[in-house]
Amino acid sequence: MIATSGELAKIVGAQLRGPLDLPVERLVTDSRQAGPGDLFVPVVGLQHDGHDFVAGAWQRGAQVIFAAPGALAARGLEPPAGSAVLEVLDPRAAYGQVGAWWRARFPALVMVGITGSLGKTSTKELAAQILSRRGPIIANQDSFNNEVGVPATLLRLGPEHWAAIQEMGMRGPGQIAELCELVRPALGLITNIGHSHLGVLGSRQAIAEAKGELLDCLGRDGTALLNADDPHSRSLAPRHSGRIVWFGQSAESVRLAEVRGSDVRLQGLSGSRFVLTIAGGPPVEVRLPLPGPHMVANALAAAAIGHALGFTATDIGDALSQPARLAMRGEVLTLANGARLINDAYNAAPESVAAALGILAAEPTTGRRIAVLGGMAELGATSTVEHLRLGAAAGQVVDLLVCVGPAAAEIAEGAAGGRAKVIALPDVPAVAEWLARELRDGDLALLKASRVYELESVLTGLEVRA
């Protein structure tokens, strides 16, 4: 049990209507998952108001809910007999308060916070492979990294966990700082500073400033982990007065990087090999089973976390060499008809699309190289230029370029004059139909687009081999 209805009312400063002693085992934000013993949190977002689903949560057995003042009355809702309503100004903020309260119950737990423009989830998963060698840990599910996802992770903490890893995303200034108040990390890693969020913040330096809020919350006793290959990350170092562990692989960072990768040998879709050196110690050969040079950078970031927590280079290298499958991030699928798909559809930014196209171009295939590309979000004034560049780059390395959605025209225009045949499709269902009809034995296709496209949904119409 997390707490009783009365205890939670005190924690969040709620006005309680109903019994004080109802046990709460779980907090849920999806009414479809609600059941007996649950507290339903009606999150108010841009598209939906969770208060519209309160009745469904009650029907499924939830006896306790958060609710904003007047929200139930406006919908003509009366709480069922024996249930409790905790009236709060902002249910989402109250959810965060409960998460922060629960996290404070585990002061000895080592909390690792991760932010950055690219590679957060991959780094988190690789770091989890390393840290779990010492004992049970917890890490956020999928990319649960916002003001709703973070409390969900914190409320899964238990006395059996010695460490936790939490991604922290943002949409603007101040949001990393707010998440840090909940998470209270002892280690903070910034993977890199890229183009994502240019539409909101205007420049990469402004993005760096916002991501750097993670360093501000560490304090003198905390450890910062920074990318020595990234000039914007290097500019953040003065914001932290405690220990900094640098990681990198470029020739320019050789003197700075305490955790270093060298002799990188890309091996197509099977991954890569590289040499890991930590603090000038003996080199360790790593066989990373994830494709692309960007995954080497993510592995080095994860290695920096392991090193900061006392793992040896040998243990780190062995953990990184274990089989790993990251859904929608360079995930290789073989279809029943012999075609192969690189499902990299989780998100897209100029840097990650370039990396994915590099993987596609380098992989031997007996059939056609096909890139299925949607738009890249949050690029602001640079959006048109970046989509033209994307099209130009893709047009030089693939045989067939399938463009989808609102950015299709810009991508197609950029590809004009290249070697690729270009097809523009209006939406993702049209892409699904095209792939099911046109893919054949020997083809190698890349799926890549921003999260809003949900491009991975095309797989539902394709027969994937187990």
C-alpha cells in the first residue's frame, strides 16, 4: 500500500470528501487501467481532459480520485458511495507531489538523471544493463520522461532497489528543474545538445542552457557526466562545482575524456566493435549489438555512469556486449517475404536521421534500399531547410524514397536530382498499404519519422518473422 486516502490528502494539501481510511495501492492516469485499490489521476492536457474519464475509472473499481475544483459538478458527476474525492488545484501537480514524497522514502537509493537531445532512452537501457549487475534497479519504462511519466517511475521504487535511472525530457526552460525537484538525482548525464526544440528555444545554446538545469540540481556532492565530443555540452561544465566525468571518442577529446572509445569498427546491422578505456586503464574490447556510430556514443555515456558508480571497465564492457533490443530504435525486423525493415520510428531529428541513413547505406542488400521518411518536429524556423537537407541526403543513398505527411513535399524537393525514385504519400495508412503491396524479397527499408507520426503502426499490416 502506498498510503490511505487521508494520508494522501495531507501530502498534497487536498480537501477530502469521503472516507479517510481507503487504501491506495496504485495511482493511474489511464482510466482503462483503473481498478480496486487505485487512485485515478485525471490529467488535463492539450487534447483531453482526464475528468471526462472519471466515471469510467469509478466503474472499473477505483475508489479514490483527484479532481480539480468544480470539475465533477460541471459534468454532473456524483462520487459513488464509499469513495473518496481529493480536491486539488492541479491533479497532475498533485501526482508529482505524491511521487516526490514516495521517492523521499528511499534516501540511500542512487538516482541517475538523464537528459539531452538524442539518445536518452538508448543510454538509459544500456546503463540499466550495467547497473543491474550489482543488484535490483529500476528505470523508467519506454520514454516516460515528463511530469506524468516521472511520478509513475518514482512510485515503482521499493526497498529492494539500490539504484534508479530516470530520463528527463523538456519542452521549454524550467521543466528540467521542475522534474529534478521530484527525482533528486545524485548523478546527472547530458547525452548531447542537438536540434530538437529549436522551434521553442531558438538556438542550440538556449537548448543547452535549459538542459543544463540538470547540473544545477546536483549540488557539490553530485556527479555530472558530460559529452566531451559536444562543444555545447562542454560549455555547461562551469555550472557544476562537483565531480565531472567526461566521455567521448573524438581525437579532440582524448585528453579530456575519462571514459573513452576508440578503434570503432561498424559491422552493419549486427552492431559495432570498439575499444573502451577508462581512466587510462587497460583497454577492453566491446561488441555492441546495436547498429550505428550514434549507439557507440550512447554506450560511452552509459559506461560513464557505470564508471562513476565504481564498475570496472571489464564489467562495463561485458554488460554492453550482451544482447539488447531497443524497440523502434534501430530495431531490425525480417518479414515473411524476405524483406528487412529497420524500425527506427520512435523519433526523428536531423542528427538521428543522418545516422539512420548511414546505417541503411552501409548495409549490403540484394534488393532495393528504401527510406520511408516522415517529418521532423520542433525545428522552428529551420524546419524547411532541414527537410530539404534530409531529402538531399536520402536521395543520394537510396533507390526509393517514400515521403509521408505534411513535410513530404519538402523532403521530395530536396531529393530532386538525386539517384532515388521519389514517392509522396499523404498519411501513414497509405504507407502501410504501399509497404504491404510493394516490399519484396531482398529489399531493405528504413522507417524514420517524429513521434507524432506513429510510423511504427505500418507494421500491423506486415507479417514479421518471429
